[in-house]
Amino acid sequence: MHQLTLAKVSLIVLLIPCTGIGLLWVGRRLANRRAYKRFDAADFDPYWAHMKADPGASERAAAAALLNRGLILLDDDGVVRPTLHACDLDRPPGHPVAEHLLEVVRRHGAPATLGRVLLEAELLPVGSGFYRTYEETLPRGVPRRERDREPASCLTALYALFALFTGSFLTAALTESVPRSPAEWAAGLLAATTVLLLAALPRCWRAIRPRPDRTDRLRAYCRSSAPHPELAALDERRTELLDRSLADREHLDPEDATWVVQWPAAY
């Protein structure tokens, strides 16, 4: 192959995937910026945002609200019990999710940790009804669930075919003849560099390709937001007691909790 043709082919082969990855990166940055502006304008409920950021800890904020208002107490073992103010109308929990949690604690009766109370309650996770109702009021620009990311797999397969075909073609062109002039050496060096970059570009693709932990902008936004105000108001001691009281949920025998339904996966 003529050195000028080899150089042109190498540049074209190199520019196609680099341009595609660059456009994908720029497009994602612009899409993230637009999405975050919509989320800022939506002014999400802090309990719902906390649930979206960490679905497995959606009751922590409600329990923190009850602790801050003196409606429940936690002893050193994490056992929860309602206080005398739990029925005081002048001390409302302040939110439907916290109100639901207080009702669960009051109905349980027997001493137990907060995690055990939640596991033994014959209810859906605290606040699930509120979260479903609240999501129905969200603007259209706020996604309810993450979409499938099948195009990412298709693009990966297309790139693999492209790299295999062009890499083989350039490698074969390099072995046709021994470079003699500086121009031929330059063209051969460019072609060899292109082959090496084709092998290295999948690392860049894996770093930016669409997948749920990168494309779930709503969860990323909620995680980057300020912590829930009720959790931020807890001191270090009460935060430790709260985590200890909720820890039982992580150590339950699955055979004892076949009825437990996790939100929002059940919907």
C-alpha cells in the first residue's frame, strides 16, 4: 500500500472511534446539566430524595425525625419504645413517612430494636404508599425508573467488529513491505500507533459507556444533595444508637422473612 494511502486510512480509522467517544462524553455532560436543572426546579421532598439515594435506608430519616421530636427513645441496646409524647397532638411527626413509622412502633408493643420492629410488621416498607403517591405528582422530566441500556451492548459489539477489521487491515498493510524512505517510516509509525490505540480505546469506552450506575441521573443527584435535615440534626451518640437499632434488618434469616417486600423493586 502506498504510504500516503496508509497514512490517510490510519487517520480515518483513528478519528472515527475517538470522535464517537468524545461526542458521547460531551453529550452526557450536556444531558446531565439539563437533568440537574430540572431536578433543582422540582424541589424534591427530602424523604423521597433520601429513599432514592439509598433505598435500603429509607426509614432512617423518619426515625431521626421521631428522635428529634422526642416521640421515641432508643436505649444502649438499640431497643425502641414510644415516649409519653407519642400521642401528643402538639408534637406531630411532621411528615407522613415519620407518622407511619411512629404508628408501626406503637402497634408493636413488645420491646425490640427498630430493625426487628420493621421486619416483623406485616406491612410494606414504611412510607411506600407515600412514595408511590408522591411520584405521581412529579413532572414529566423526572424519570420513574431506569430504562434498559441495550444500546451500550450493541455499540460495544460494533466497536469490536470495527477494531478487528481495521486492525487486521492495517497490520497486513504494515507487513507488505519494508519502509525505505522517511515518509514510509512515518506512515508505518502512524499505522502502528493506530493499531495500538484501537486496542487501548476499550478502556476509555468502559470508563464512559452507559450503564445504570452512570446513567441514573436522579439517584446521582439525590446522593450529591445535602443530607436529610433530620439526619443532620442528630448528634453523634443518637446516630450511633439509630444505626445499631436498624442493624437487625441486615442479619435476618431469609427463611424468617419470606413475606418481606422491598420498595421500590416490588412495583
